[in-house]
Amino acid sequence: MTVHTYSSREFTRDVGAAKRAAGQGPVFITDRGRPAFALLKIEDYYQLAGHHEVSLLEVMDAIPGGANIDFEPQRLQIEVKTVDFA
């Protein structure tokens, strides 16, 4: 695991580089030379926090009163047609 450090100014100039670096390990963002923030991949955060990645179904189940919501989408009907390129 590689640890990268960016000053606040460097981070502001190239957020994309910091995000790519976070793929290899934590990124520390400094403010006046002292670590102020840490940028992590979400998987690393969940592991540190002892949480698992939340699925959309779990989010929907957590909505208060959501158990009484009926959702039955209409069935999609797709018609396939042949194309003549001549």
C-alpha cells in the first residue's frame, strides 16, 4: 500500500490525480504542512469503519414507511425490426 501526500493547493489543482493515487492507498491532504484530511477508496473506508457496501435495496428498505410502497413497473415491450442497408 502506497501513501501519497498532497498539499491543499496541489489537491485543488488536480483532484483527478489525487483520486487515482487513492486507488493505490490513502492520500493525505495537508493544510500548512500538517495532515488535515484523508482520501480513501470507499471499499477501504467501509473496511475501516466495519461496514459493508450498502445496496440500493438496503437503502430503499431503510425508508420510513417504505414497506407500504407498491412498485410494479410496466413490462417493457421491445420490437426488433430487420434493417435493409441496400
